Amino acid sequence: MDHAPIIADRGEFVDVLHALHRGHVLVKVGDFSGGCTIDGGIAYRSYDTLARYGLIHEFENPAGFPTVQYYRLTDRGREFAARACQSWRRRPLLERIATRLVG
């Protein structure tokens, strides 16, 4: 039986994908909820889904901190982000608002 993947917070997930697609970096400082930031905001739930589906990969940041991990989109992630963001923008405004309210 095929099931759609469960994404804990679809609004946040799309926001993170959009920021990554624009070239921003996901910064992981710990394994706790809220341990990731992107574009000045906290990503509470998106990291696990992005990593599980191979949409991001870690890269070496010589200007970064030694205990911090930095992530960018993979090729697969860039293609997925483009499709997901386009699909999100096509959804009616009320549906997008409801999705953000309930996850």
C-alpha cells in the first residue's frame, strides 16, 4: 500500500524548500527541535524529512563553526523544490492559510 509521506509541518517545509531553492543554507546546530535555522528563521520539523528523502546534503563551510553542520539542496532536491514551490503557489490562499494553521 502506497502512502504519501507524512510531513509534520507542510507550511514550514515549503518555506524551507523555497529558501534553499533561492540559495540559502540550512544551518544545523543540534538535534533538538529548533536546532536548525534558515534565512533568519527556525526550522523546527523540516530537517528530518529533507534528509530522509535525500533532498539536502552537508557541505564543508570553511568560514563556519566547527560543530555546526551546513546543508544545501541536492540536484534531486532542486528539482523537487521547484515543483513543490510551484504547486504550493497554485493552491488557493485559504487552503495555504489552513495548512499553515493545522500543519
